[in-house]
Amino acid sequence: MKPKLDLNLILSGWGYARLSRQRRKTLLIVAGISLAVHVVGMLIFGSWVVIRSFLEERTVFTAPPPIKTYEPRKLEHQVKVSKRQRSSSRPAVMPRLVATKPSNFALPEIKVDPKVVRTSFQPKFKAITGVGLGAGLGTGYGLGGFGQGVSAFDFFGIRGRGEKIMVCVDVSVSMIEEERGGFDGFERVKSRLRSVMDALNEKTLFNVVAFADAGQTFKDEMVPATEDNKRDAKKFLQPYNTKNNYGLDSGNIKSVDLGLKAGGGTTRLDLALTAAFLQGADTILIISDGIPRVSKSLTADQQAAWNARMEEWRKANADALAAYDQAAAGMEYRTERVWVPPRGASIREGAVHGAREGHFENRRTPVRPLPHRPQPPGMPDNMRWWSIEDFIEHFTLLNEQCYVKKGKKPPIVHTIGYAIDKDGGDFLQAFTKKYNGSYRRVGKIN
């Protein structure tokens, strides 16, 4: 076993010189590295200073031009002349103000609705005697674009702002089908619409229109969203699609001749939009469950072509038609008791008119089946119903009359497809896109 070496003995002996050399070598290496780092740092810093001096804009001082002075003799001469002019008896020339005649002024055209809006909080002033009580108390009730009547809304998830808002509600019988939640589902739709109305401030103008086979507005023109008007609008909407009051078959909105002529139809969104355009709405909110079916009014050429086609059909089926008429003339009939379902009613200003409950009727039915009667040809869809192109063309013409000629921007249209099929959704989405709005499909409402 080797004995342990004593470190002190080694340092004080032969190993001291070797350790000393190693330390000197280490110090030289450290000193060299330090010198190299300092040299590189100085080069970098120096280069930065030089480049900065070239890039910096030099400050140049320019001496101002000498102040113009007057010689004492010239200044003394001007003072003497000024004193003599003041002491002269010649009348002084005074500048005159010249005003332009009032007839020469031309005020710019102000393209706003001059209608005065009255709200429930509009201050009332009593006439008093006295001097200096000028009534310059403009409270800003005019809706000429100052933004005071703008209200934010949340329309089934579509958020926006509007100053003149028209709410268009589809009240056709299909809106209470089971796939849409039945009567309870439509009550939830009306509850959401009440929330939209509650959010409107009193300076916002609004109206509500219900449409199905006809169209009915809450008011003939837009009204301020006061608490009374909002309460009455909710009462107007509430009776629709309740028990024994389905759909809408008559109303106060008529087709106009400003665009394409309409001959009738179902889901009359065209009537609701007509009311909104004529009343100058800047925001239109629509909820519907299907594509509008608006029949065309045939032109003279189309009517002549249709009459010729029907005449050809009658000639081709003359024998079958005669056999049917002969069998019907000699047919025996019996009386049967038949159930008649309830009929929809129109609603005007919240009152129900023409509602009829379901009931039984006695009707005559043939004892034996009648022979088949040939059916006339159906009218082609391009002659019978408005397409989306016809729909857009109609309201483009209305837009020209109601907005463009009055210097107004076209309305923004937002639509909700309530459990709607693809064709109906595509129709609403295309129309919404035309008027820079948003479209959203909503299923059952919880």
C-alpha cells in the first residue's frame, strides 16, 4: 500500500516551480483573451459612432436677415407728415362694410327627413313675459344623422345598429309546424322579438309588419320607440298563430306599380318589404321559414300564348271532357257530414277579425266515383312565380324611388331562416347579400 502524499510537502519542494509555470501560462492566456475582447468591442463601438455621424442630420444655423431700420432723418420726416395730416381739416376716410343682399345667398340643400319627432320626455315651455329669454334650447330631437336615435339590437344572434328599424315577421301557418316547435316555438319567436323592441331607445323610429298570404303593418308610418308604442306593438303581434287564429289572409299593404306587378301568392315577403321601403327604413329585420311565392301578372303576349296553349289542350281532350261532363250530369249524390278545419284571421291594430273555429258541414258527395277528368297543363314556373332575379329587380326599382332619388343610402337587410329548407335559405341569403346584411339559419328556439 502506497503512502499518501502530503500537498504542502510537494508545493514547498520540487513541484513548486512546475506549478508556478502553469499559473503564468494561464494568466497569459486570460490576458490575451481579455485584450482581444476589448479590441473587438472598441472596433464595433467605433464603427457605430462613425456610421451614426454620417447618418445624423447636421444642424446648420442660418443667421436671420438684418432688421430693416430707418435713418433718423427719414423717420423724423414721416412723423412730421403724420402729425400734419392729423391736424388738417380734411375729413378722414373711414372704411365701410358692404353686405351682400339676402337674395344673393343660396343655402345648401339639406337631404333629411323634416318630420319632427316627439318623445315622451320632450320638454314643454310655457309662454312667459320678459326680455332676453331667447329659446335657443335645441334638444336635438331631429333624426338628421346626428346618431342620437341609433339603437343597438340583437336579432337572433345578428347584432347591428339602426335608426329606422322595420321588423318583418312571417306568420304563415307553417311557422307553427312541429318541426319548429308548434305554438310554443312561435311564442318563443315572439318573445325574442319583444326583446328586440325593448332594446330600442325612444329616439329610434320603428314599425312591425306581419306577412303570410297578405301583409299587415302595426302603424301606417314609423313611430318613436316610446314605452307606449312598444307595448302596443307587442299587443299587435301577440294574437298571431294562436288557437283559432292561424296565418293572415288580408291586410293593409297593397302591391305598388313602382316595380314588377304581383298577382298574389303565399309568404308575401314582397308586401312586407314594400312597406319597409315606402316608410324609409334604414334597417330591415326579417324572420321567415320559406321561400316567398309571388305570382306574376302576365303580359299581353304571355296571356295570348297561354290562351292558345289552353285551346290546344281542350281540342286534344274534347272526348274525355265530354264523357266526364255526361257522367257528372247523371251522377247520384248523398249528403255527408264533413269536418272543416279552422280558418285563419286577419289582424288590424291588435284586434281579431274573421276568426272561425273548426266545425262540421253537410256536403253532397257522389255515390260512385266519377271518371277521370283530364287536368289542364300547369303554367311554367318562369311565367308563374317570381324568381330571385325578379325579386331583386323589383326592389331595385323601389330603391331608386324611395332612397336614391331622395339622396338616402339603401337599407341594410338582415334575415333569419327559421328551420328553413335549402332553397328558401339560398333565396334569403342572396337577397341579404344584395343589401349588405347578414343571414343566419336558426332551428328550434329554446
